[in-house]
Amino acid sequence: MAETTPKRNRLTPWFIGLAIVLAAVIFIGYRWTATECPAPTFIEFGVLVILPVIYLVLMYLTLSSQR
């Protein structure tokens, strides 16, 4: 008798990672605005937008290509 393993969503880790990344972006953005951080705008944009987007896209591509 063959046992079937329950199907699990391959993207569950991606959703968890998305929640963690969004929480970190919100926290860092709040801290930067609350303390009036003198960082240049392009660095703030890179840290709050570019890096999380690149990370999430690569993580999505990795997890969606699994069988």
C-alpha cells in the first residue's frame, strides 16, 4: 500500500519571507524617519526597495522551480 504524502504549497516559505521582509522594511523606514537619518536618498531607496525586491524575486524563482 503506497502512502501518499500531503501536498504542501511550495511558496509557503516565500510568504513567510515576504512577511519578515515587509516587517523589516517598515521598521527600518520608521526608524529612519523618526530619527531623521542623514543618509542620502538613493541609499535609503536601495535599502528599503531595491534589495528587498531583488531578494524576494530570487527567492520566488528558487522556490517556484522546485518539484
